[in-house]
Amino acid sequence: MNLTTRATIPELMDDLTLASDELRQNLDELETINTWLGGYRPVLAALARLRPRFPAGCPLLLADLGSGGGDTLRHVAAWARRTGVPVALTGIDANEFMLTYARAKSQPYPEISYRQVDIFSPEFAAQPYDILTASLFCHHFTDAELVDLLRRWHRQAQVAVVINDLHRHPLAYYSIKYLTRLFGGSRLVQHDAPLSVARAFSRADWVRLLAQAGIARYEVRWCWAFRWQVVICK
């Protein structure tokens, strides 16, 4: 696999009609992988830094874009409870099967709700949120689509946009390819996990994309294991 530029091969998960027991297994496995590799830390650490800017006297309105199985939102909800931050969390996804799965897994967290909505639609753009998060979501888009989305999210979020996505790196690619096979991951995980790394980003990619979106105030930080934390400030 050539990792000098972003791969454009579609992932199996890009099929929005996907609905199967294999997808359910895949979502379970992704949550396990993210837990092992500290995959929620970039979002939680960013929220901790942004906390002084949270609105006073009302719940923080946060939407997670491409929320999938809802695991990031559950970790955000647990963090908010630990730190005493009132929140109203919304998961946004286009796949109804994933939304049904996420709702079932999130029942202990009444502060989380889920919506099926097109993130490119005027309806979504009109919804005010303090913070928009996107975890392992941005690499599903082409550069041109992502530049457009970054502009939209920057306008919509009142406090910040927090992005958690993969670092396109040979060690990350071959490690996840080996590990998913070694531990007998589902066909979806074995196909999509290394491909996600190949479709992901270098630091130079983020600097270029943010510049093309006209965004000047941002932070790009590398996090273990092979993640980028991108915080776009107002």
C-alpha cells in the first residue's frame, strides 16, 4: 500500500444501507480497539482544555458527527459526569442500523440522543451547537468534501470543532492489519481498519486542508496511538 498520499478506495462501512450481525460485531470490535489504544483521549483531552469556554448556566450542546455505535458519546457523557459538566449530547449518523445499535447501548445515558440527518443539509446547518466532534469520520471524505465540511462546521460550532482521526503512517497501517488478523476480527474490521489508516492524514494534510477552508485558528496535536487531535477555535 502506497501511504505517501491518501487512499481513495471506499471502505465497506461507507455503505449507508449496511445492516447485519457482522456490522454489529464490527462496532463492538471497534469500541474494543479504541479502548485498548486510547482512542477516546484526543476528544476528552480537548474538552478538558476547552472547559473554561463552555457556556455558563446551561448544558453544553455537543453533537458527534458520524457517531456510529455511539461509543465516543458514551465516553464524553462519563467524562461530563465525573467533572460535573452538564451536557446535552447528540449523535448524528446517516445509517439507521447504527443509530438503533447506539440507542440500545446508550440507554444508561439519558443525556445522549441520536438523530438521522444529512450533515450537508440546511436543516442540520441551522442547528446551533457549542461543540461539534468528529471521531474517525473525516477520513471517509475526499479532500474537496472535507474542505467544505470544515468551513460549515467552523461556522456552526459556537465554541470549537474537535476532530479525532488517524495518522497515516506505515507502522499504524501494518500493525492494525496484523492485529485484526491475529485476533480474528470480523471481515469488516480486517478490511476497513488498515484501509482507514491509508485514507487518513499527515500533519501536512491537515495544515493544507485547514488553509483551503480559510481557517486560521486551530491546533493540530499528535496523540498515541497514531491519532491526530485537531481543535478548530472560534
